[in-house]
Amino acid sequence: MQLSIIIVNYNVKYFLEHCLLSVIKACANIKAEILVVDNNSTDGSESYLTPKFPSVKFYWNKSNLGFGKANNSALKDATGDYILFLNPDTIVPEECFKKCISFFQTHTDAGALGVRMIDGSGHFLKESKRCLPTPAAGFFKMVGLAGLFPSSSFFAKYYAGHLPEKENNKSEVLAGAFMMLSKAAIEKTHGFDENFFMYGEDIDLSYRMLQAGLQNYYLGEATIIHFKGESTQKKNNSFIQHFYGAMKLFVDKHYNNQYFLQVSMKCMINFAKLFAKIKNSLSSTVSKSYTRKQFNILFYGSDKQYDMINIGLESKNITVSQKFIVDDTTSLENLQIGKISNADVNAQLFCEGLISNTFIINQLSILPNNHTALFFEDGADSIIASSNKNERGFFISIR
């Protein structure tokens, strides 16, 4: 087996549906297995997903084991030469896995690699590449200096701002949303530390990779969509407790023999936690008053997809204002989203099928700032979207 793909699910069945459809297509001509661990979802994931994906091996837990422990439980059964830990709220392009495996084969020092991630609106996610946490890096990020000097190796070290977004480079820390490891690296590191329940597992594993003499690489030439905020809300007190608790656990584990560094980092974590709580309380009124705008959609897809999808859209009072119907003779150059002729359009619905995920991901880079992207993976029974990386996305059932 070349590749084992492990995905942990928790109450995001529609996003996972699209993820799995894209993963299966990306596994064409690759000997791969897909293992999904469900952490006791209550959204009907089991009855919805099991009949749709007979080739996927599902594990249905009776309790929420946490991210690391759930991944490790499937890791015991993984037989691939390479192991990919993948979030359920992702869409991968067709050539992604081939590029990653090829990179491993030509870089014998590589223990793990991550890829360039964008959110559902096409914006680059800075956590795709990071440096190891230090008090200075955290302080510069918190006070805004990292934002003022985004390419600085000194001020923007938290997100490795000095590393070009679209180039391949060594990266100290990779994101657990897409983290591929060689089997040899797994044998050296034994997967995730299960003491981390949620958050921080990827930083810990990245650090242990370096300690084992292996390199972590960031592939800027490979891009995936990571919707973010689907399994957890980013702006609430529960997230703040879990996230900063994980940071303290990391410091206690790896810096316990460096007293000054340990104390200074803990002080910075406490300060950042307090700052996050204050910021959260000030923004809570705004978030509660937020209402989603009415969509007027530009549709990209086949006649068959339009007939099927439009029924679901009409049930939600969503209007398709403009259509680009795709067939076997369509030239992709004619589908550039810059050709919008209807000024009322404020959303784009991309239907994968005759249009590839690779093409869709590329189109997001020129998506107008005030537009929302919606996604339909061919074979899905839903449409998904996420216009804000810090909030839950949404879905439209079309069956």
C-alpha cells in the first residue's frame, strides 16, 4: 500500500462527504486506503456516510477520544508507506497526493510534509507553515508587528513569514489539517501525543520530527482548501481554554529543563489568553447580530448538475442569476470568473465534475472580495460553503 489517509470526524458529515469524494479522486492510480475515525458524532454521520462510501473503513467511537488519540487508533491499522493525517473540512485537488509522494521520493531527509492551504474564500492560511513557538514570536504576533512586517524573518517568525507562500521550503512546524509522514517517521515518533486532546498535537509532532533528525517540508506548489472552523468554533471560551492549555502542555513537555524559557513562555501564553478573552468579549455582540446575506449565484457546471442542484437552491430561496453551462467541449479559459456580467451576483457555485478541483482552487485566487464561494463535489447530496475562516460554514441538502 502506498498511502494511508486517516481522517477524524466530529459532526461535519456534509463537509466530510465532499472531502472523501475529492480524496477518492485524488487516489486514482495510487494504491491507497482511507480510514475515518468518528468521535461520537450526533449529526447522523454513520447512517449518512456508511452507504455512500463502501470502500472507506469507518471506526465509530462511543465517546470523543480527542484528535490525537483518534488518529492513533486508526494508525495501528494503517499499512501505507506514507500516512496522511487529514481534516474532514478539506478539499484536495486531483494531483495533490502524487506530488507529495514524489517529493518524498526525491527528498530522502523528509520525515513529514504539509501543503499550502486556503480557506473557502481563497485566502491563504498562514498556519500552513510555522516556526517553533518562542516568547518573541508570540509577542510580535499578538501586538500586530507580524502583520506590519509580514515577510520579516524576525517579526513574522510565528507564521514563517520569510518563507514564500508558493515555494517549497523546510518548515519547523506543519499543520495537522494536512500532515503526511513517511512510515519510517511514524516508527520513530509513534504518531501524536495523546496527552493533547485538541490543538497543539501538530506542533508537538513537528518538534519531535526535528528531534529525531528528520526534516519537515512545506509544499507551496500544492494547494488544498481547508474550510476551518467546522469541527470547532474559533471564537469562544472553550476554544481559548483548549488552545492555550495545549500551549502550556507543549512548554511543560519540551522546555521543562530550561527554566527561564519555560517561565517566559508561560507568561506570554497567560497574557495571550487574557488578550483573547478580552477580544472575544468585545466582538461577541457583533457576531450575534451577524446575518447571512441573500445569495444571487453564478453557476458553473453541467446541465445535469444544474437541474439537480437548482431544486435544492429554490427550496432555500436562493437564486441562480447567471449560468456557465459546461460540457465536454468547454474551454476552461471561457470560465474565468472575471467574466461576470450580472452586477447582482454575489456568490459563485462551483460544481466539480467536468470542472476539476484543481481548476476550482485556482479560480478562488481571483474571487471578488465580496463574493462567497459554494462547492458541489460530483456525487454529493449537498452543497457546502464557508465565507469566514473563524465561523462555521453552512450546507444545503439537495436530496
